Amino acid sequence: MSRRRPTSRADILARATAPLALASVIGLGLAGCVPTPAPEPSGSSAPPTASPSETSTPTAAPPESEEVELYFAVSHPTDIDLIPETHELEVEPDGDVLAVALAAITEGAVAPTDPDYANLWRDVRLRGIERDGDVLRVDLGGLLQGVGSEAEFVAIEQLVWTATGIEPGIRALTFTVDGDVVETLGGHVDAQGEFARGLPESTLSPLQIDAPAEGATVMSPLRASGVACVFEATFGWELLQNGMVLEEGFAMSDESCPARAPWSLDLGPRPEGEYTLVITEYSMKDGSVASTDTKTFTVSGT
């Protein structure tokens, strides 16, 4: 039931003064009476008044670090190849590590650690990915800029090898730009079909140093390792300091090309300092340099 409000000024005054008159009568009646003091409370006092409860805001879980292998481009005298590097990416708890990795490449958010490698993508937003069986549909927010035909194809391979390495169940990638199929991503390569991994011996760099990593600090004695796919499994090496060759020689991988086989090299005790290891593939036709890989690192002790 609603409370009725007074409608006239007289009614308002009557309602306002009525409590005062009643208070005067009560005061006269109680003037001669001495109230008995209330007894002191015994035991515990009354519980304190509960304060209003505070609303707690849930704390978002921090991003997690995921170690993934990203593929970059490396130029050799006669071609451009792919070469992998391991990077740590920050992934939200409900995020997709594959989407984060591809975006890191297309947006240029992650640069290769080795200065001899390059990311051929810049400032191209990854709008989304969609898995359709063994095909990954990649939607980009722009096109490749300033690349030739070979570099455009290698840039596409960067995404193909990165995606299929993270999720081996993916066989191929297809591309759209702003949701639409386009003829080309950079002006040269037909982008309307599927892109799958090529043969390792014709796609990946023939030589690769895995350890020591670029910029790493290692202990003496020095040992290097990696993979190779070279003629007769043989390649040259040089150990440099301050631009001067300290030692050089030849090494072999476990198998010759087309196998991409491991190799290792013992370089012995070394004083503290910064060193550079260069490994070189020589052409079987004329002995010219066909490909190289280089790592600069620091030896911290003996």
C-alpha cells in the first residue's frame, strides 16, 4: 500500500506540530519521576556492527611463457632459405599459442636473435586463424610490402613451417586478406591455393649452428653442435676472436645430403672472452661459398 502525501499547507503544518505536542505531554508526566539506572551489562559486550562487505575483484591469471620454434629467412650467395630459432612467447591462459606465434611473425613483434637472419613480414595484422581438418585458414589484415618473388615465397614458408611445427596435424595453410581470397600476398606468388611444407633439403638452410646460441655465455672447454645437409657431409669451420682467425678446419655431419644430419665439434679449452664460430658450405662445382652460419658468443671460464 502506498503512503498518502499531505496535499495542503495546513495539513502539512498539522502533521509537523503533532509530534511536538505529544512530546510536551510526555515530558510533564515524567518530570517528577526519577528513572532507575539501568544495570551494568555483564559478560561480553554486544557484537560490533558488521561493516558492509567489500566486493572483491578476481585477479586475472598472468600470461604463461611458451617456448616455440619460429622460422626466419637467411640469405646465401645464390638463394634465400629458412632457418629456425627458439623463442619464448607470452600466451594468455585462454590464448592460442599458434595464433600468438603467427601474429608475432606477421606483425614483426619478434625479431630473430641472430643478426644474419631476417623476418620478411612487417606490420601485417593477423585477423584470425581457423582449423578445418588438416588445413589452417589464415586471415590477414594486409599484404606483404617490398618483397621480390623469391622473398614472397619464403615469407609464406615462414608461416607454413612455423604453424606445422607447432601443430604437426596441420598439413597446409590457406590465406585470405580481410576475409577475402586474393590473387597474391605480395604481388608475385599465386595465393589462391594451399601451401604445404617443401622438402627440407631445398627449403632449409644447409648449415645450422644450434650451440652455442647467438649471444650465449658458455663454459670452457668449448663444444659446438648443429645440423647440416651438405655434399659429402663435409663443411669448413673457423673460430675467430676480434676478427682474427684463431683456428680453422673441416668437420662432418653424420650423413650427407639429402639427410639433414647432426654434427658436433670439440674446440677445446678457451680463455675467457668473446668468440665467433663460422661454418661454411663450399660449392661442389667450383669451391665457392654456397652457404654459411655464424654465431657470436662469450666464454666465461676454463
